[in-house]
Amino acid sequence: MQHELESLYQAALAALETVRTSDELQAWEHEYIGKNGSVTKTLRGVGAVAKEERAAFGKRANEIKEALVGAYAQRADMVRAHELAQDLEGGEIDITLPGRQRPMGGLHPSTQTLREFYSIWAEMGFQVYRSRDVETDDMNFTLLNMPPDHPARDMQDTFYTKTPSVILRTHTSPGQIRAMQQFGENGSKPIRIILPGMCYRFEQITARSEIQFNQVEGLAVGRSIRMSDLKGTVAEFARKMFGENASVRFRASYFPFTEPSMEVDVECFLCGGEGCNVCKYSGWLEIAGSGMVHPTVLRNGGYDPSVWSGFAFGMGPERITMLKHGIRDIRYFWGNDLRFLEQF
């Protein structure tokens, strides 16, 4: 039995020396040291050895098994290095090839529209001013001519915080007060800015309303600014945004922080004014609310309304994006569905 074990050991070593590939290495392992290999079977036969020789046989058998496992590991390293060298020499791996470029994300459709807004208003001399998302009740309502218990407060469902008089802004209009107080130098300098940002309203989420949305506020304060300046400015924006032939109309409306106030409509660019389901067959699409800055708001911003005047407007980038692309559901903008976002 001992002689058979030694012969098997020598045969295994000799066979291992001829191994050159991973397949041959796997076959060698299966034949000699695998679960059903010849060396393993010999170890299991230790019970057939005479009792007085059993200890010596078992010790030698374990030494041979460990020696073959070590030789196998060394051969495996050599085979892997050899195969890798062959692959490199054979051109299967060309290390001179450029790496695979990782796919890059695109701009969110709202961001694309906002950047278009920035470009158009910059051409007309408006700078971007960013205001805070968390506001005080005074800035969001009171200083915009909506004192406590004013019915206009019911027009905007508000998110209140645990801190009294601290809310999430319902519109970007409080930025008007902050901008006038910051840049007006006590009501002595003109202002021409747009105020983009996110707004929040505690409303039922539907296809046409969300609890968060972008808004772009506009404000111009100067001497002798008139309603005709507002109309011409907004009409010019519409032509740049929707095309040179875009027709604009103005409708009387009400906002507590402007007087007089008006809604701005653009001729439906999807049907050419003939009427479709997007414009509800009216031929017109609402794009903005606007008006002349209320004297009370000017005064709260530090300006003397007997000397200074101004206009303001508010536009919704998501709404305009929906109109331009025929999007039926505003919830798509915040749903993080790549099938929707990758279209833009």
C-alpha cells in the first residue's frame, strides 16, 4: 500500500509538469486530488492497512496530499500568467484602444427651459437674482400687499413650518422686496432682474398641479416706467421664445401686488390659433401673469411711488415646456422616469 502511494505521487507530479492550459489543469485536479481523485481514494483506504503501519501510512499520505495541493497552486499561477501573455501577444486584448466612455446624463427639461429664459432675458438687460426658498410670512404676504386675513392669501395654499411665521414660499414674488431693499440703495437706483426658483404649495397633486414647481419672476423699477413698457417687453419675450410670428394678447386680471394687473396669452403654436385640445380650442395659451408694481409694494421695497414706478411678471417654465412639447401631465417632471427625461 505504501509503495502504491509513492508511485501515485510520482505519477501525479510527472503529469502536472506537462500541464499547459486551464483545461488540462482542471483535468489533472479531477484525476488526482479532486473529490473522486486517485490520491483522495487512496487516503480513504487507510483502514485496509495493517494496524501497526496505519499511523505511518496516514502521516505520509497527508504529506503527499499537501505537497500535491501546493504544487497544483504553483502550476495554476504559472498557467494563468502564460495564458495572459498569450492573449496579449495574440491581440485579443489591445491595451492601446481607448476606454469605453461612460454615458452622461442630460439636462432636465425644466432646466433647459430655464436656461432659455436666462438667455432671452439677458439679451433684454435683465440679471438673474436668486432668493431664498424658506421665507417669512411678512416677505411672502404682508409686504406684498397681503396683510393678515387678506382674502388673497386663500389663493395660495401654504406649507407652514413649526417655527411661527416661517413658511415655504408660495411664489417668487417675495424676492422683489429683497431685491429692492438690497440693490435699490434706499430707493435711489433702478432695477431690472429676473428671479428664478422653486415654489411650494399645499395642493392636491394632479395632472395639472404639483406641490412644487419652478417660477420665473421678473421685476423692473425705474423712473417713468409705464404699462406700455411691460406689454412691449413681454411681447418681445414671446417672439423670442415661440417664434417671430407669435401673437400676444393681454387680459385684465387681479394680483394684490400689482395694479393694474393682466394675464398674458400667446397664440397657440401647436395649432396656429385654429383651436386644439391643448389650448382647449380657444386658440390661445396663458404664459404669464403681470402688472404694474403696486405703490404699497414699491414703498415696502424702499422706493417713493410718486417718483418711481415698475412692472413685474411671473412665468412657469414647466407650463411652457408642457405647451411646447404637448406634455399632458406635470407629474412627469418630478417622477424621475428616464423614459420621459431622456426624450429631452
